[in-house]
Amino acid sequence: MLKTGRAVMLLKTDAREKQWIDAFSQAMPELEVRLWPDTGDPGEINCALLWGPPPELFDALDNLEVIFSIGAGVDSLLTCPTLPAHLPIVRMVEPELTAGMVEFCLFHVLRFHRLMPQFESNRIAQHWEELTQPPASEITVGVMGLGVLGMALARQLTALRYQVVGYRRSPGDITGMEVFHGEEQLEAFMRRSEMLVALMPSTRETRGLVNRKTLSWLPPGSYFINAGRGDLVNEQDLVNALDEGSLAGAALDVFETEPLP
């Protein structure tokens, strides 16, 4: 509960700001919402709902008590150099957000497994040939990141009979899944992953984790799907792997530079 009786929220979000305002007006009509950068008296603001705050956002917010993160992760907040270290950060756990991310990843796993890009190219070229599609049980999908999203995806992949292996930064066993961890086990994980799905946050340890060296560990003709953070990947190394043919395809939901130029 906020120390002051009146709740004043600063909102800094994406293009959905109207949806957030409408939702708050219906659910919490007593809440005053102020859109960044129109803060009014910053001393009146005691909570904030944020995504990608600029450093100057926290100037003069002396009475801020709690920060809510828009999105499943908090890395867009933790990278802000002026983030008040003493304040609690609440991350979003939203079933529809999780479901949407899982659906995106499943769509591209199935799309690559069933060779849809090749079939589409053949259709345009009016070139008709039968392409061999192995059963799901013969394909190993590597899930890089075993948080809420990664575990939800792993469960769905297992239900579809794919072989699933997981990778996390720290040790920890998961029933029914072979789990690799740490820098020393990354190569073994990559070599098992015929389809690699990245769902890791952006941290000092994960930035650039998918690069020329680690991509070379993937089996020839493998696929890469990134629904984590754009800076997990060295994009030029990814393009080179695609051009060289060592990587058969990629699907990206995030990029190093957003919005795209």
C-alpha cells in the first residue's frame, strides 16, 4: 500500500498508452495517470508504470514508492543509469502475454519443421516437389532461457512430441528435461539444438551470446528463433550464417535497434 492516500501514476509506455489509460479509468477511477513527459508536479507522483525510461525521467521524483514494469522482464528498467536503487520493481505476470509469446515461438517452430518457407518459394516458382518432413519426435528444440516464458514453451513443445533441451545461466534440474547451464555447457546445448529458441533477458552475461562462434556450434541446417531481446544476437553474424547456408532460417521478434530504421 502506498504511504500517501492519493495514488498518482506516471505512465511511460509504447503506442498502447491509450489502452492503458482506458483500462485504469475503468478498473481504478480514483487513480490519476500522467503521461510522460507531462508530469505536472513531480513531487505528487508516487508510482510509475514504465518501459524503456530515459535517464531524465526520474529527475525530481522524490516521492516515488514503487515501479511497475510493462512486459515480462525488467531489463529495460535495470539498464537505466538513474534507476533509484532503493525502490521495489514489480514485473508483469500476465497469462495472455505469456500465451502470445508461446504462440509466436510455436508458430515458427512448426513453420520451419513443416518447411513452409520452401513450399511457399516453390509455389511462387511453380516448382512442385515432395519435401521430406521428419516427425516432431525426431527434432530437438533447444529453449534458451527457462523462466516463465521458456518453461511455458517447453511444456507446449513436449505436448507436440518434440525433443526439448533447455539452457539457463545457473544450475538447476527440471523434471523431464535435460538442462544445460553456464558458459561451460553452452556448446553442448547448442550442438543438440536443431531449432534454437532464445527467450533470455538482456543482461551483461547474455548480450551478444548468439554470435559467430556459438552459431557455429548449431547442427548444419538448423533454425534460430529469437523472442527474447534483440541484443542477445550479433545480427551481422546471424546474417553471415544465413548467407553461408550453415543456418537454414531465422525468425526474429526483436532487434538490436528498435524501432527498425
